[in-house]
Amino acid sequence: MKSLLEILILFIISIAFACATSKEGKQVKETITAEYILGNPNYTAISFGGFREKTREICPSVEDLKEDMKILSAIDIKIIRTYSTQLFPHAERVLKAIQELKKEDPAFEMYVMLGSWIECEGAFTSTRDHTKENVKGNQAEIKRAIELAKEYPDIIKIIAVGNESMVHWAETYFVSPKVILTYVEQLQNLKKEGDLNSDLWITSSDNFASWGGGSADYHDGDLTKLIDAVDYVSMHTYPFHDTHYNPEFWQTDSTALSKGRIQLVQEGMLRAKNYAISQYESTKKYIRSIAPNKPIHIGETGWATSAYTNYGDEGSHAADEFKQKLYYDYMREWSNVNGLSCFFFEAFDEPWKDSNDARASENHFGLITINSEAKYALWSLVDSGKFKGLIRNGNYISKTYDGNEEKLLQTIYAPATKSKK
């Protein structure tokens, strides 16, 4: 964790970086590294897919993605995280979109944490084998990551080997840490040999438990080697999901129901923030026992705004825009103060996540809807004109609920009460 003094020193050092001048006379740094970006509050991070249809077979075009990059830039996002390199043409189009925007204006800044999808043999089938990997698919993902990192060294600053690829509840595809380690070491060796930039950082992005912050069954020699091998640890924490799966922190005691609904929600979201921090701290404790100086950042956390089972009005009452805003603000404030990057999940709603159920929570983690409406967390940016002139799917960015806060507040529920034993 960076101290406030260290953050100040980073800021001072940034002034000394070589600069280029855009056609508007803006100043832009020529040399940016992952080490400089991560934990720097001036480089806000977010997870990005941007798929607009119910299937990823319909991939956003470069022009679509340029729209998205302009919108993210208006939110002051400067680093995005992607998830695969060759399953779809998405990653390459994202990089082309950023490259074109940089050519149009050298002051435009957007960097990428490039994800490579890693899975077991027979993933997503009834014959999956978690003791083996999908060699052909995984090698193709890493090969393409290497090619893209060489082609876009000014944009790609991090490669993440796998996404929640080690956590055991990813039962349709998870692999052992040894598989992830093999590819991390391959990439690190390419850096040593000069085939990849030495300041390119390599990680794996996974659930806090996979990094040793949960049960001891994850603690093994291969995980220890992996922790040593990565440049930093990218950990995920999702209090939202645990409002259903591990709800003790979330539920409200019936004796507290005399409080107002808004107060109960605010107190619940503070507990959610502290729950996320506790998972970070438990992960940090384990990581520090192996690698005392290893940086740790939040690779994913988020809060969905719609659901009807598990997390909605039929479950834990977690999903709505008011709670998302509170969680977003709390996590941004905490991570900035403590010198951590936080890749909030995610930029835009993506209807492919559960194409059979429009209300499913996985479709609604975005800060902006599929209809180009800014959710409550971003209403103030709409008011301030940040999105003026920006279009997505042919629509200007407007507010959800027609900007009617009273109407929005009518949709929220207090956290579910604890069941009587």
C-alpha cells in the first residue's frame, strides 16, 4: 500500500516526464508504465467489454469502440481492462480504436490491461477436466497477447493471464495455479530476453480466495511460486454476490427497522465497503507472508443495478442504482486514499452475459445502460456537461429515470432482515 507521501512523490516525478504537445497545445506524457499508473489516483481504472448485443458473435466495430473510449475519457477513465485476445476480434478493435483516437489527438490517454482467457480441458462441457488445460486455446490466447503487446506497446501496459481461472467456484473452466504460472513465467522470460518491454507488468486477475485470502485449501507451492512470479497481484472482491451467498455482513437486524430506509441502505453499503476491505486485508496478509513488497490492486469489484432473484426484491435487496452509486463512491475514495487501483466492473451494461433473462444481475453491472443512459453514479457528470456531444448507439448520454431522483429512490429496498433462528 502506498503512503500519502509516496503518492505525492509519484506526482512530483510525473512532472519530470518527457512531454509531447497536441494540436490543441495540451501536454501528454511520452513514457507511461504500469508501475506509474497502478495506484495513481490520476489514472482511474475500469473493466470494459462494450458488447452491445445478446451475443458476442456480434462484436462492436472500431467506430463503436471509439464512441465508448470517448465516453470513458469523459468519466476520466485512463486505463481499461479486457478479458480475451482471440476468441473474438474485440481486443484488437479496442486497441485500434485507442490508436486512432491518439492519432486524432496526441493528448488522448487510454491504456490497457490486456486479458488472456485461460481454461481447463473441455471447459464449459460435461467432460471438463480441471487437472488439464485447454492447451491449444490457452497457447493461442497467450500468443496473441504477445503479438498485441509488441504491436501496441504505447497502449498495453499490463497482461493478465486468466480471469477468475483458479477459483474453484468457476466450476465450468477453472485450472490449477501451475497452469497460470507456466504462462506468467513465459511472459516474464520474454521480458528478460528483450522480446517484450521490460516495464510491461504481468499478473493474473482472480478472486481474493485464489490468492490465499480465503480458505487454506488454496495455499500450495504453485500458488507461492505464482505470487513470486507476477509483478503484482490483481484480486477480485464482490460483496454484492455475498449479500446472497454469505449475507451475515449485509443483513439488517429487525431491531434496526425503526431507522429510515435510506439510513439502513447507507449503513448496509458501508458494511459492504468494509467487507471488501476485509477481503483485501486477508489477501494482503497472505501475500505479504510470501512476498513482502508485492503490490496488490483490485482487479474487479462492482455492484449490479437490477435483479429479481438472489440479489433483487425477491432476495437480498442488493441490486439498485442508489446502492451502486454508494459502492462506487466508497470504493473509489478508499482505493485512491490508499494508493490502490480499482478496476470497477464495469463501464457499460452487456446483455450477452445472460441473454435468456433480461433482468439477470450479470447484465446490469455497468455504469451506463445499453440504451445510453447514465446510471445514478454518473448523473452529476451529465449535469456538468461531461458527456456533451457524445453519442452511443445513436443516442446522446442522458440520465436513467429521466433524472428524477424521487422516482429512483422509490425503487430501492433496505437490506433484507436477518431470519429468526
